[in-house]
Amino acid sequence: MSKSIGQAPTRVAPVITGDLKSNIDRVWDAFWSGGISNPLEVIEQITYLLFIRRLDDIQTLAEKKARVTGGAVESPVFLPGHSHLRWSQFKNTSPEVMHKTIAYEVFPFLRGMGDGTTYSEHMKDARFTIPTPALLSKVVDMLDDIPMADRDTNGDLYEYLLSKIASAGVNGQFRTPRHIIELMVKMTAPQPADEICDPACGTAGFLVAAGEYVRDTHADALLDQLERKHFHASMFHGYDFDSTMLRIGSMNMLLHGIEAPDIRYRDSLSEGAAADADKYTLILANPPFAGSLDYESTAKDLQRVVKTRKTELLFLALFLKLLKPGGRAAVIVPDGVLFGSSSAHKALRKMLVEDQKLDAVVKLPSGVFRPYAGVSTAILFFTKTNSGGTDQVWFYDVRADGFSLDDRRNPVEANDLPDVLARWQTRDDEKDRARAEQSFLVPKDDIVVQGYDLSLNRYKEIVHDEIEHRAPLEIIADIETLEDEIAQGLAELKAMLS
């Protein structure tokens, strides 16, 4: 039986402990001491090696099947003359020989594969930058000790590596906090038939979390051949215009057990969205919202939706374009989207409220993206209808997310996120909640009166503690009594000194 919405197991931080974690940390330190200080480059090099090992594993399985059936090896990756390029072969050579083999033969082989698979498409410009045979030997030994048949281990390993992007403090904008991703996924509750898209996918964190949610809540559905094929080949779609991120995102999906995700190059705002219009049933995204674009480089079909250079508004217009009618979205936006006074801001908010169905505004604390950014953000939940439908909008004021809101982001006990999910799933019961509470419903008419302002403080009631003040004449009487006591005390003191 499939589990009902809300019963998905709580996924915790990657379970990488003991020797394996120590090995990863040692290799990471070795990269840094070896002169590779960009964490993305470190992960990229490890990603290449994981892919090389996977190619060998695929051929080994095909060879075993051929021995059992007595037939030929189906779709061999390595032809007889390429056997020395296989992981199982070069890992046993000396560090110097292995370094030369990988640099001068394996990588050219990878770049020329062109077999049309998701990952091989992103290998065309792969560069091998591990500087020394000793470092390469350490990395290969570490990866060789990992049981790659275990999807959970693979996924946790890669998640731990990706967490290094954030902890290293470089390019941290690519990493949306995992607990925020999981909240958004659980609130949108992906289903086996969904087509899910992240048009600014980065490391594919949203797509990975959506895949894990579907596995956890609909395990029986994946036993069906058609649904299993959909899950592996047509359920997940991610775009990015950074080739490094495409490789890393693809490998993240692959190691989490999704065989052929649609992860491809696209500058989502500069290319027309017409080709994928009305295609997806769920969008999960934290699009980049720093900066603006020139009119000339912005897709004209998006400019027709909202005339602006602001990337955060253009991405929202893109999401509305990409969603099928009935499709839903959960997206992180800067606070300015909620109350910005430009005509483009107002037009987009009015569109969400009047033409579509705005479901919720979840206000996040400003420290969620520290130490990389202190910007205040919110999560917008909406459904594309093209015919309105907004009745009441649910607001939630998240004050704590389980981590300190300073640059250190240490774990703390205060955490509103479980309450956000619980109340969201029973939000019809929120009708009687006062606006002084942490969450409440606001009728559409109230939002219209406020000019479609979606900032939580516009609707939240601040309750001041009632303070009882004494009557002024009582206070004056007390002052007079004190003055009499002081005068009497001074008179007594004078008498003692005379």
C-alpha cells in the first residue's frame, strides 16, 4: 500500500559516518593541499571518477548476463581494445601509470562517447585536473571502497560532498538548505504521475528530494513497469546554464537511483519557454534573484507576461508558462516580490491572485541562507488555473528552522518547520485562527483591498500587552509623601550636626 501524504519518513542528514567520512575529509584536504581550492572543482573531479567506475560496473553486469544467456554483451561501453580504460583494470596499476592512463586515454574516451545518455552529454568538455599521481591514488582507493550497489550509500556520499560546497563558503548560492527543500517537497507531495521541473536546478537538490519522497510514499507504484520507466526517464527535468552544475546535478540524480533524468543546458530566461509551455505538473525551485537582464537578452514570451528586467519576476513568469493547467509550484522568492511597488511587481502579484490560485505564503527567517546572504525570503505556493480560484491565502511566519540564524548555523531546538507541515496539511482548520497567531488564513478580498500586497506583516495583528497605569493624582500624592519624608530626614540630620 502507498503511504498517505504526510507519512513520508523524515529524512535526516546524510548517514556518512566513521571511516568513510574520515576518508572523504582526508581526500578533500588532500585536494586543497594539492592546489585545488575550488570546492566545485573538487566535486567535479570526484564526479568524473564516479562515472568512470559506474561505466565499468554497467559493463560487468552486461558481461555476467551474457555468460548466463550464452549471447553477446549488449551495448558494450568498452570494446576489447579499451579494457585497460576500465576502472577494474587501471585501479591496480601504479599511481604514475594510472595518472597517465586517465589523463591521456580515459578522459578523451569519455569526451568522445556521445551515446546520447544524460550524463555523457555533459562530458563533452570534461577536463582532468587532479595534479599528482599520489592524490589520484588516494581518491581512487576511497571510491573503490564504497559499495556502489547501495543507492542510499551513494546518495549520502554525494550529499556529504555537496555539503562541502556550502561549508567551504564558495559558490554557496547553489545550495538551498536541505531541510527547506524537504519542507517544500513534503508540502507539495509529489505523485508518481507528476512531471517535475526545476528551471534553475544547480546540484538538483529539489529533484533528488522529490524522487526520494516518491520512493518513500509510493513504493508500490514503482513496481509498475510504465510508472517505473516514467520515474527514471521522464519524471524529472532540470535546466542550468553552468556545465559544471549540469554534471554535478546529473551525477547527484544518478547516485540517488534515477537512471536517465532530463538534465540539460538552458538559459531559462534567455530562451523561449514556448517549447516546454504547459508541460509540467510540479515546479520546485529557488531561482537566482540577484541582478537583472537586458530586454534584448530576455525571452520575448516572458516579457509578454510581465515587462521587467528583474530576474525574480521573470522566473515567476516562466514558471506560470511551464506549468500545465492544474500544475502547482513551490518557489523561494525574495521579500521584495511580496511588496515591491513597481508596476511589474504589482501586475505579477495580481496575476497570481486573480488569474491563478495563490495557495500560501510561508515567510522564512532572514538567516536561512547565511552565511552567504542575509536576504529575507518567502516560499510561494500556487496552482496554475488560468481562471482564478484564489479564495483564501494561508500565511505562516517561520521564526525558527532548527538552526541558529547567525553565520554559524548551528543546530538548535527551536524549529517551526514540523508545525508548518502539520498545519498546511490541515489548513482548513486554520479558519478560526486569529491573525495574531503564527499562521492564519486571509480572504482574497482583504488582499485585493491592500493592493495585492503579500507581505505577512500587512495582515498580521500585533497584540500589545495591556498595561494598567495609576491615576495621576495618586502618583502626585506619593511624590508629596516622599518629599515630606525627605524634608523630615534632612531636618533630623541638621539637628544632629548643630
